Amino acid sequence: MFPEGTLYTTNFATMHKSCPCCGQVFEPEVGYYYGAMYVSFAFNVAIFLVSLFILYQFVEEVTMAMMIGVVAVTVIGFLPVIFRLSRAIWISIFVRYEGPGSQIPKK
């Protein structure tokens, strides 16, 4: 879905127009990936909960500033990964992969 070697660059959001294997268009309609924000939100909630659990294991008193700092650093560090993963999950919910274009039976 994404060009190789662009994960931690400024253009991490750049996508191919279509799949080189099967020809599936990666943006079927304008605004298609707005729903991927919900998937991203779920990842960020999971990061928050895991961070909270880890902090409670190692720190006697967890402050709000400590929690915000840990979550902010983690989320910003994983931003390109979460962005790409949420888009890949979102399109896989609605578009089923049927294999290479040469092997898909014509209807």
C-alpha cells in the first residue's frame, strides 16, 4: 500500500494509487479513510492503557504530567506505524483480497 523506505520520513502518508499485485484502487472514494481514525483511536486507547499499567508497576505515584508525557512520546514515536496500520485494517474490513490479478476468475 505504501512506497518502500518511507516509513519514518516526512512523506509517510504517501500511498500507491493502486495495488501492484491485484490492481485494487487504494482510495475507492473521496474521504474513504476517515473511518480509519476510529481504528487509530483504538490503538491510541490501547497505548494509553498499556502505558498506565506499566507505570503503575514501576512508579509508586503516577502523576498526570507523567502519564501525558509517556503517552505523548509513545504515540508520536509510533505515529507512522499507527497511521499505516489503521489504514490497512480499514481497507481490509471492506475490500477482500482475492489474490494476484492474473489468478482472479473473471465474472
